[in-house]
Amino acid sequence: MNEKFLKVHPDDDMLVAIVDLPAGTHIPHGGESIVLPVDVPQKHKFSVRAHEPGAHLKMYGITVAKVTQPVRPGERLTLQNIIHATDTPVKRKQAAAWQAPDVSRWKNATFAGYLRSDGRVGTRNYWIVLPLVFCENRNLQIMREAMLKELGFGHASSYAAQTAELVDKFRGGVSVEEILATASTASVTSGNRKRVFQNVDGIRFLSHREGCGAGYNESQNLCGLLAGYINHPNVAGATVLSLGCQKSQIADLQNELHRRNPEFNKPLYIFEQQQLGTVETLLTTAIKHTFAGLMQANENVREPAPISQITLGAECGGSDGFSGLTANPAIGHTSDLLVALGGSVILSEFPELAGCESALAERCVKPATADRFLQLMEAYEAFLNQEGNSFEGNPSPGNIRDGLTTDAIKSAGAAKKGGTSPVVDVLDYPEPVERSGLNLLCTPGGDVESTTAMTGSGANLMVFSTGLGTPTGNPITPVIKIASNSALAGRMPDIIDEDAGTIISQGESIENVGERLLECIIGTASGAYYTRAEELGQEDFIPWRRTLSM
């Protein structure tokens, strides 16, 4: 790799600055020397030749932009001279046979997981409490406050002690300046006291804002998502609180649960407030049954399980100009390794696959699978267009500042998380994973809505690349955070688990980082390692309301 710049694909019309490049820098390319007419910041792209308005530009070997203003050789590509553009998707071509990576090193590898009666294996052992409608969130919060501390779950912190110290200083008459000068020493630690149930990883309370006030399709999707969490291999059992009159009905939840698992036999307690009467009756009954459920959950112990029992969700968020060059390709290699070992991978965030439709359709194992993917993509974009939006608006200001100028540039890098293996199935939210291999799941590009959905579809572990830094976690599925650059890994070590920036900073190969990540996945799945998000108590849960989200 050149120390100053990188060309990702031989057909590309742009190069990526590996370091800050000042104007006047000479860039060797194609037997000639390009002199940069302007400064190009690290992670940003610059043109290898002159282009006139209307020209289409490639990166990763596919079209990612259209020129709107004349571009000089070496000129930085920004929103002032390019816009989003993609190739027109083809219906289907025959893909070349997949060359699976060598996985002999892990041929007999196992992880220590929780074997469930349906044959699936959990990487964690949780009890969940969830509402069928937002009206029950207060009761959920009361149960949380009543149970977590007494059972030794949750996260104790010194932030409360810090606040108490500031109160004492205020009462002592200190000034605002003295308060601001006070040293901050807060920290977070797991557990307030010794756990009562040693084999249970915790109770998770999944509050949300859905269940009523929207169309029945949204309520049905919510029931499907919640059924996915109840049936999830990382969940030992569940308590459900219902008001009674909401659109998301108990019968709908039970039907969705039966669709996913006709032989479902975990402990499941459902309570309807309008039938039970007083809040006190509801809460005392729910707490008693939840405690009994925890006693049953505590009987589960970890057992050896094959790597094929891992269903891996692949996510990216807070992406930067290096995400598609380091962390995402490394995740892609890990995905290929896992698929070759018989496991499953979920690639979601359909707005971040715009421009990659043809390549992904070609990888589908059946024509019907490719057709469904293209139809879902077209329907998603058509709905956005009706609302006055488009995939073009996906990149955030942070993405753009760090070199992801168009959605197609962002998408081409994001799709790298899916590796090169065949696409075995295409799922619409909130459908479950049923086939081993690479699955595409229709979700929005929002990090938490996407991770929430992948867990509902069965991901029992997740990898999450980030270039700018994000604390995102999930209530029941461990989320391994991978930095795309070493500077981020050093600046935010409390949220980063693995550093893929070594691909650029140290010349480490993508394959080596991907293998290192697989080892981290196995350790995490076994409970030998708990992720930074888990240590911080980062339990993000947002159901996707399709009519409002992108």
C-alpha cells in the first residue's frame, strides 16, 4: 500500500488520501505524475484525470458519482463537484462459482453456548420483559427499578456519587467556576452486588414507543419483532405486559411466535392490565412470575456447540472514509469464514446497498431470491420518493466530512461487510433467518433500528464497524465494535473492541484482521469476553416504523 494514497479497484476514477495531502503534492499514477491543485484531507477522494459535467465516476469498480462541475486531475471530490449516481441494476447474471476461504484451522472449533430445545444455541442467557404497547413503559420501569439492584444485575456507577459531591460543594457556597474546575472521576462497573442467579446474564427491559397509534401493519410488524426476541436463542424466557385495548394484541403476538416456532416451550408469562385491575396487582404478579422464570433460566449452563450455530449480524455506523477499506472488508472476510464453517450472516441496511444491487443480485443462489431483493429495493426507494426523499440523502454530515460524499460511495464500502459468499435468502422485516449462509434483511440505514431488526431475525452475535465512534449496543445480542482507524481505537477505547485501522497504520492484511475478528467472535460467543457495549450497559432497542423511517 502506498503511504500517501490508495486505489481500491483498477477501474476506479478516484484515489483515496491515506494521509493529509497538501496542494502541490506529486501523485504517481499510470506512469505519470498528478500534481494536486488543492489540499486533500485524509480519507477523502481525488480525481485521477479531468472530467466534464455529466461524467460518471467509479470507485470499488462500480459507478458511485456523477460530475456536476469541471474537475481537474488531482482535484478533491466534494458535494460542490459531484452528486450521487449508480449503475442501472440488471435483473440477473450468472455469478462465478464461489471460492470459499480455507477454514481448516477452525474445522473442529466450538464455542460454549446455551443449547435450547429447538436446537439453536445462545451466546448469552437473558430473561426479557417487554410491553406490547408504550402505555406499559411506566410499569416496565417500575419493575426495572424493583428488580435489577436486588438481583445484582445492572450497572453501578460513581456518577451518582459525583452528583452528591457537587451538591455538597453547592451547599458550601462554591462558585460556578469552582464547580467546573472540579475533577471528574466517575466510572461504570457491572453489577451492584453479587448476582442471585449466577447462570443468568441479566434481565432486559425493552421499552419502546410502538403498539398503537399507527396502522395495523406496523402493529403486526411489532408483534413479529417481539416474537423474534422472545424466541431468540439468547433468551431463556419472557414476561409480556399488555394494556388490553392496543392494536398489538396478545393473540397477534402468539400467532407470530407460533409461526417462528410451533414447538415453543420456554417460560412465557403474559399479563393484561385491563383484566387484572390495579397497577399493584399487575406489578406484584409480574414480578413474582419473573422471579420464578429466572429460577428456571438459572438452570441453563454453557455447553460446547459448533461454530455453525453462530448467526452473525453485520452493521456499520458512524462510518468514515476508511470504513470501506479496512473494517468492512475485514468483516467481509470474517463473514466468508463463518459461512464456510456452516454459520449464518445477516447483511441489512438496504439504503446502504444502493448501487450494489447488480452485484448482490448476481450472488443470489436462485432467480426468485434475486428478484425479491431487487423488488424490495425498488419498493423501498419508491416509498422514499413519494415522501420527497431518496437513498441519496442517506450519508450523515459526519459521513460527508470524513470522505463519504455520496450514498453510492458509502454503500459500496458498506456492502463489503457481506464478503463474497452466495446470497442464500432475502428477508423482509421482521422475518427470521431460516437458512445457513449470507442473508439480506430489509432494514433502514439507522444503526439502532437495523441492529434491533437483525437481533429479531435471529442474530446471536453482531459485529459493528465504525470510523467516527458510536456506543451502539443491543439488549440481548453482544455487539463487537471494530474501529476503521487506529486513531479512533486510541481515542475511544471504552467503546471499541477491535482495531482494523492496523490495515493502514501497520500494513496488516485484511485476511489477518478478519481471522483475528473470528477469534474474538468465538470468545465472545463463549462468554469468555464481554463487549465494551455490554460493559457500559448499552441496550439500544428501536423497532422500525416503516412508514416514518429511512
